[in-house]
Amino acid sequence: MLKDDCIFCNIIKGIVPSLKIHENDKYLAILDIAQFTEGHTIVIPKDHIEFVWDAPQIGEYFEFVKKIGDHYRELGYSYVDVLTFGRLVHHCLLYTSDAADDLLCVDLGGRRIIKNKN
């Protein structure tokens, strides 16, 4: 079930635009608009769930996040951190924060999302 007053539910519904990295029928990975680091990605369930620890299939959720992390590692990122959030937004989400200086960010389908800094 999605909520009308949740920014992430509105992203899932397509009301709010986003840059998708990857999705399946249960989860969506998008670039964070803030881009604290290049490739900074948010991974959310497609159902409105307030907290990460309430996700009914948490192992499946983390397997999806692992795909995103592996993708960035294949692009040459040195490491990928995963942070859990949900206090301020009230839609469970995981951030992947990547470490690279001049790498191209592409989605899992090979489409260019962020250009090289050079």
C-alpha cells in the first residue's frame, strides 16, 4: 500500500521524477537528488514500510541492495557503504554511498546517469 503524502511513494507512483538505477516488482533504486557522493543511491521497497526492520522480506531487500553495491564495485568503486534511515522520512530506505573520484555512473542496463567529472 502506498501513501499519498509520502515523497517516496510518489516517486514509486511516477508522480515525482527520479533517476532510476534498477528496479524489480518489490524494490526501487534511485539516485539521491542531493548526491553527497557520486552515485549516492537510495533503495526503497515499493510498498510503504516505515522502518527497515519492519520489511517483511528483509533478506530479499538486502539481496537487492547487494546487487546495487556489486554494480558499483564492478564500475571500480573502492567500497560501498550502506546506511539505514527512516526517522525523518517515514519510508524505510537504505542509502548506498560510493567512493570514486572520476568514474562514470550508469544504471544496471548500461545507461549513462552521471557523466565523468573530467
